[in-house]
Amino acid sequence: MDDKLIVRFAPSPTGFLHLGSARTALFNWLAARSRGGRFLLRIEDTDKVRSEERFLDEILEDLRWLGLDWDGEPIRQSARFDLYRAKAEELVARGRAYREGEAVLFRVEPGRTLAYDDLIHGRIAVETENIKDQVLIKSDGSPAYNFCCVVDDAEQGVTHILRGDDHISNTPKQILFYEAFGFPQPHFGHMPLILGPDGSKLSKRHGGVSVTEYKAEGFLPAALANYLILLGWTPPGEREILSLQETAEIFRIEDMSGVQAKFDVQKLKWMNGEYILKLPAAEYAARITAQLRSDGLDPDHVPAERLAQAAELYRVRIKTLREFGPLADFFFRDDFAVDEEGQAKHLGTAEGKAALALFADRLAGLDEWRHDTIEALCRELAQEKGLKPAALIHPARMAVSGKTKGAGLFEIMELLGRETVLRRMKEPLT
Ligand code: GLU
């Protein structure tokens, strides 16, 4: 136990939460929770033009959605400009910084080597020769990122800074400020960036890059969190499906990977499917219902119980919650999407229509409307007429669902109810 460990996540609210930033937040949270430390939040909203309240709200919501909690209230850099200016003045007074118009710059002494042991990459050394004088306060009076970052990390007592490789070049500059103020220097660890399938940095070109988009697609938070963590840390043993709590029990910063990982949406989908299978029935139904509603497929005119049963029929067939709606639209509406090719194949022929008429006619007289009685009737009828059951099933499936594939036809028919099934089976015949 190291109860002095303090980490932080420091988002800039200039856009939605990127998957890479979400992973950074997850690892910082894990570092804290695995060692009884503190996980702080800092809002880096110094860019008044690009920072927006709606992005901040969405970022906080997405962090909570992923299952993360933080200690204390987040601090906001936009409320601390006076402090940063005072800190810069302190360095001017001590001859370490100078004014250039309205701006304040830090004087970098050449001829030194700045080195630190990166928690992930090992020793990193930079010559001050290669670092030009650093802006502390810009001419518009706003503080530069590297400067306020150090002022805040020191004040918040941050002991470990885990962030993306895109900040590797900032760290030596930040070390200069730690030295100048005599602040204790934290440990730094830089995580390799997430790459797209083509090996370049994951970006919009590769598809969705924000947590918001994956949430809308119907990924479960636990699955997305699990997947993102695996892009930077490998669990011991074979098991890959691990909850956040389980991960926190075995996570160690030392085990984080220095290798760039490719984002593989197929693997994420596989994992999401596994999480969907594990959801308790009531939660699964609630999530499916919420997804249908947010996708504009009005689930409310279908009785909740029937909807839940329909969703169960498709549980093994979907990898995201969003996939259910288009596969199962015929449960909620009569103007469901129709597979035109299947329609022509199974209902565009005289045999198809004849089989459908025969099946519908027989179903009208069925005593008890259940999937097993419907199935028995179908098999008997096929045998009686010297047909394969498929010759009855394909046209019927097209007529009642508009699809060539899906859950078992007899279960679908039971759930739709006799009246709907017969009405839909008669339509192609008129
Ligand atoms: N606001 C910075 C970012 O979003 C934080 C960098 C850091 O963690 O120091 O990249």
C-alpha cells in the first residue's frame, strides 16, 4: 500500500472524450484504486475560445458512464489565471523569467541534460540545447499549458502523471519548472498512442473515436472499459474479460505496456457480445429499450414483456445493442424493412405463395398458439404434402419478418401472436 499515491486526469473540454483520453482516465483511476490512492480531476479550460461547457458535461458524463469516480471536486484552470500570473511573476522577480511585451518567458539554460525514468519507457534524456525559452504567460494573458500544468500538479500533490505519448516532449519542459520552484518531481509515465488498423494514430478517418459514439452504437460501458484497458495492459493468465474492480485488484503501473496497440473494432464487438450475454435479464431489456428509444424506434407500443422476450431471442445474435432494432423491427411495426432479394426468391414464385397459403390456412385452425405447437404443425404439414419444412419456413419468415435470417421462426410467431402472423402471411397473397 502506498497511500500517498495521487494521480489525476486533466481533460481539455474542447471536444468529446477521445478513446485515447478515456484510456488515460481508466489507467489513472486503476493506479489510484489499486493502491488506495487518490484520483483527481482537473479541467484544463485555459483556451476560452475552444472550451465549451457542453463538452465538459459530456466528458464528465462519459467518465461516470465508464464506471469511474473521482475524489473531491474537479479544479478548473480558467478560475486560476491570477495564480498562474503570480507564479510567473515570482520567476521574473527571481531572474528566471522575463517579459516580452505582455508575455512572460522562462529562460532555459543551455548545456544541461534533463533526464528522468519514465514509468513505461524507461530512461529518457533531453539536452536543454534543444529547448527554447518557454512561454509561461501568453501575450493575451492566458497561461501556457506546460506552466499551469506544473503549478497545478504540484499544488494538488500529484505523485504520478500517466498520460499519452503525445506529451513526451512536454515533460522535460515541465521538469524545468519543477526545478525552478523547488517542487518535488512526480513520476512520469507515457502511454503509447492507440493506432488505427492501418498503423497510423487513431483518428476520425478510422471511424468512431469518441466514447459518445460508442455509447450511441450500443456498446456496454464495462465492455468498452475492459477493451480499452487491454490496449495498454495485459492481464496475467488467459482471461481477458475482467471488470474494473477485478482489474484494480491485480493492476500494477509497472505492468503497463510500452508497445503501441491497434484498435480492433471486431475484437471490441466480440467482447461487447460477451458482456451482453452476461447481463441480467431485466438490465438487458432495459438497455435494449433505451437503445430503441434513442434510435427513434418507438418501443412503447409493444408490451414491455413481449419486447423483453423478443430481445432475448436475439441476445446471442447481436454484438451491440443497436443491432437489435434493424434485425427485429418487425416486432414494433408493420412497415418493417424487407430484404428485396429474399422477397423475390421466397415470395415471388408460385410455389412460395402456394406454400405460404397452405401454412397460413393450417395455422388459422391451430388450437394453442405456442412455438412448439406451431413447429409440430409445420413439420406435419410438410410431411403430408411431401415438402421440406424449409419450403414452408422460408416464405413464412419473409412474410412475417421481411428477413431471410433471424431468431427461430416458431418463437417469432409465438411472440407476434396469431392475429399479426396471419395478417402478414395473407398480405403477399392478395
Ligand atoms: N489537457 C491535457 C490533454 O488533454 C492534459 C495533459 C496532461 O495530462 O498533462 O492532453
